[in-house]
Amino acid sequence: MVDTTVRPESLALATERAAQPVVHHVPKGFSDQFALGFTKLLRLTADTFFAKRYGHRAIVLETVAAVPGMVGAMFTHLKCLRWMRDDEGWIRTLMEEAENERMHLMTFIEIAKPTWFERTVILLVQGVFLIGFSILYLLSSRTAHRVVGYFEEEAVTSYTLYLQEIDEGRSVNVPAPAIARHYWKMVDDATLRDVVLAVRDDEAHHRDVNHGFADTLAGLPANVTKAPYPPHATELA
């Protein structure tokens, strides 16, 4: 039987762990304004469609979130080949981001069990987003990375709200799936709450990386301070 209560003695700790500093890149110029506006539009769509069904929201959104890293890595790889220059670590970083987001998806599939309707939505959304993001990356890689940075800001907010739902008993704090315990090197009795915390930390790190890439492409000094990246298994389950 799953324990869904939050004990009084652990409430303060739960609240402290749920807190996440608000990090927001202030838009500078049309490129950033476009990226922020596009992100807010997608956030409004997700809020309308999923409301507080955070597990199902995560499945669809993580499918989309796994696209930019792969697209960015591919175009960066081709660009470096054309210009015969070093990628300065960007390709590996973007590939890791794509793989990490895919593991988020595989984890939440075990938790939320998507319906056939949601699987159909995933196919359509991913196809449209893949084409749109690829075009955007070709036109302005700076804007594309800024979009991802803003995406991740919203993801951190969404997972913080998910934590509140768990702490207040509206979402059942089920045991963490085996794939999550292996990937994030969790203890055997880890729960959904531990998973959400790890995923949120991943998203915060991706946020800072992509805002940094956008700053570099804009000729601005990139913020070298990044949110800590949780340890991950090198061999996937």
C-alpha cells in the first residue's frame, strides 16, 4: 500500500526541497521577445489541454523537449563539418540533453500510462514541432536556443507545481519506477517525489545551458554558473 501522507515532522523539509529559485532571462531585443512569446503561447496551450494532470502533461511535453537537443546537435555537427572547425563541446552537450529528456519521457510513461488519444497527440505535436524547430534553428540558432531556455524555465515551474500537488496529497506519491531508480541512481524506496525533484534539477540545468548558448551566439558573455546536474547512469536501463 502506498503511503500518501505528508508527516508533520517532514513538512518543513518537503517545503524546503520543493522551493526553487525563480530564474528568468530578461528578453533583450526582438529575438528574445519572439522566443518568450512563443513559449508563453505553448504554455497556455498546455495549461488549457492538461490543467493539473501533470503526469500526462509531462509525457507530451517531454516528447517535444527531446527534439531541440537532437536538432541542435545535428545542425551543429553539419556546420562544424562545413567550416572544418571544433564544436567546443556543444554536440555532446546537446546529445546528452536529448537523451536526458527521452529518459524523462520513459519514466513518466511508467507513471501516467498515456492513452491512445495522447499517443496520437504526441505523434502530431512531435511532427509539427520537429519541422518548425528545424526551420527556426536554420534561420536563427540563437533564437532557437533562447526558446529552449524559456521552455525549461516553464518546465521548472511546472515540476514545482507538481511537487506541490504531491506534498498536498492531490497526486499519489507512488514508488519510483525501476528505470528512474537506475537512471538517477536512487535508493530502492525512492518515490515519485524524488523523481520529480531530479527531473526538475535536470530542466534547470538545461535552462542555464541553453540561455548560455544563446548568449554566446549573440556575442554576449555567457553565465558560467549553471544549476547542478544530477548524477545519471552511463548505461541506460
